Amino acid sequence: MRMEASLQPQLQQKLRLAPQIIQSIEILQLPLLALVEHVQMELEENPVLEEVPQVEKPVEEGEKDNSEDKGPTEVLPEEWQDFPRHRNKAARQEESDLKQQALENTASKPISLHEYLMGQLPLVEVPEELREVCEVIIDNIDDRGYLTTPLEEMIKGVSRPASTEEVEKALRFVQSMEPTGVGARSLEECLLLQIDQRLKNYDLLKELITHHLKNIEMKRYPQVAKNTNKHIETIKRAVDFIRTLNPRPGSLFSNEQIAYIVPDVRVEYVDGRYEVILNENSALPRLAINPFYRDYIYRKSLDPQAHQFLQKKMESARWLIEAIEQRRATLYKVASKIVELQHSFLEEGVAGLRPLRMQEVADQLGIHVSTVSRAVSRKYIQTPRGVFEMKFFFTGGFESAQGPTESWAAMRQKLVEIVAKEDKSNPLSDEEIAAILRSQGFDIARRTVTKYRKCIKIPSSRRRRQY
């Protein structure tokens, strides 16, 4: 019983620490933009938390005297709603200016493919009885611009009985809209919709698209020339024209928002050495506990319920500030160690990227490997070599004659260089590439070369061949 009693306070202390630990983990994992958004939300919800201006306006002598005379008032401001009155006026003005800049610099919402097509419908001379059918067809066109729903299925979406012939007629009206090729049910139909029947070589283009796309994709031009009874140069010119067509007409109206990358860390070359700088120092608001509430919590006249409310808010604010400081220290240590261990990459590029595992960084910093993983998760680093995801620098090694001195990324770079130097009229097979790498001291199989080649989207030797 005594042992249980002695363990009880320790257990309670661990339970009290749990939410703080969880918050620290969550804050560490957040990339910079998400962290800024989280902090802004906390500033709005927690009245005891305030933003400290980066540059404060000098206080005039008279203002200083007046400010010293003002102590905490006896009555709490109207329920917490007047808290912003206690913020620095310059900070409020700066916040207002930033919001105005954000509004002015925010791009307007791009028009969607659906909206674009529906906007054209009144301009197309569609019979009234087919207008609803056209709307149903437009609703079923996917983001690529293709119609994948069978015509028979779309009839069910029309409020009145409609025939397949009516749906086909309505589809022709939709396919006459911009962008050209929209409403197609296959790649062949999409390309055919984009070629003008008035072209001199229309018949050849139609035949190539309808019957020879597979051979064209594999660059089997002699076979296509033989099957069409055309000269190979004529086939190549026709293929060059086909390549100007858009196989995904809806891609011009992508609904996806542009993902802007804001690096958490940047590396600058200063006075002969690489320095690590955290971007959060300038992007993240500086936080503090509002002195009014910090003093007011000790007032004897404070209502117990209000005291409990303030106590929880102050505890939450302290946890957030400590978690951000811990994130800053951890991220700086991990980033600095990466820069130290990947110094050759900064000097030479991908060829200098050394094999590195998170456990190695964790061991050298004396922290758990999961902490390293969370520190680099979804975060980017800006280097003189470009912007990279921080996980990019953790890569396995490849056994060479001298040991595992080459990273996977460096090996892929070698593959790219070998392919770039090959004879395009007689490109190297995967086995020949593997033989070249083996001659350089790397024990690599043909299937590994094939895997790497596909991973970095290098076509096969047959598709790389140029006649």
C-alpha cells in the first residue's frame, strides 16, 4: 500500500505531462506555414496570449510616465472581449497592413472546366429540348475533359424521358465547345476532335490516330510507313503534328490550388562556410503572455471560476511557447547536422550526396530517431543547390568496390549521365548500362537498372531510339 501511495504522485505527474508532450510532438511535425496558421488560431482563441511586435515603436517620455501610472484595473474587461485594447497600437496597425496585403496579393479563384463549359452553353445554338441533356453531359465530364459515363447511364439524369439518339446529338453540341477535344470518350476521339477536316493530310492523320497510335508511341515508324504505304518522312511530319494536340484538354482548367513551398530552413554560404538559418525567425510571430492577465490572476477579488479559466489559458500559452522554442532548437540542430554530413552535396551537387540514415543523425545528436523523423517531416530546406525536401538527404548507400560510398540519388544521376551520352540511333539496353556501371566498380543487376530507369521516367531503349 505504501509503495502504491508513493507511486501515485509520479503517475499523476506523468499524466499531467502527457498533453504537453503531445503538443510538443505536434508542433515539431508542423511545417512552417501550418505552424504560422496554428499560432494565429491560438492568438485568436487564447486571450492571455499576445504577439510581441518584431520592431517596437520608441515610447515618448510623456507616454512612458503615463504608462507607468497605469496599473491593472480592479474590474476585468468586459468578459475578455476587450483584450485587443491592451495590444500595442503599432502591432495592431502592422497586423491590419499585413491582412490588407494578403487580400491584395491573393489570386482570384480560377474558373473550373465545368464553369467554363456551362458558360458557353447559352452561346451554342442548342435546341431547348436538348439543353438539359447537355447540362447532364457536362456534369459527367471529368477533370481531364473526358466523358467516362456511358450514354445509357446519363439518360437517368434527365428529368424527362430521353433517347440514346438525343444524348448522342447533345454530346456533339458539347464536343463543339472549347477547349477542343472536350467530351471525348477515348484518346483517339479526343485527338480526332482536334484535327480540322480541311487539312490536306486529314485522311492520313485520321488513319494514324485511329489505327496506329500504339506503333507511334513505340516509335515504330518503319512499320507504320509500311502499313500506310507512305514514306517514313511523311509519317514523321504527321506524327509531329499529332504531338501538338492536347491529350488532356481539361488540364487547362485544373481545380488544384498551387502548392507554394516555404522552406523552414535555408543554408547560406558566408565567409567560407555554410550557415543554417531558420526562416521561422522572421515568419513566425513572437509570442508572450499578456502582462495584464499575468498580473490580474493574483488579484484576491478575482472570481474562482474566472481564476480557473485564466489558469488554464496561461498554462496553454506557456506550453505553446515552450513547444515552439523546443521545435526551433531541435530543427536547428538536425538541419545543422545534415549540412555538416552532406557538405559534399553542397559543393558538388547530387553526385556528392552521401548515404545517410536518420539513426546516424540521431546518434550524433543524442536524440531519438523518431525525433529526427518528426523534425524533417514535410519540411523543406533552401540551399545554394536549390530547394529540397529535408528527407531528400536521407538515402541508402550502394555497394561499390570501395564500400557503400554512393547514395541511391547519386547512382540514379550516373544512370542519367550514361543515357545522355549514348548513341541515340542505337541506345543502350538495361544490361549494357548495368555492364558500364559494373566496369566502374558497382555490383548492380540489370533488373535494378530497369527499376531505376522506370523510377526516373527514362523510356526503354526501343522508345529512346531515334531514326
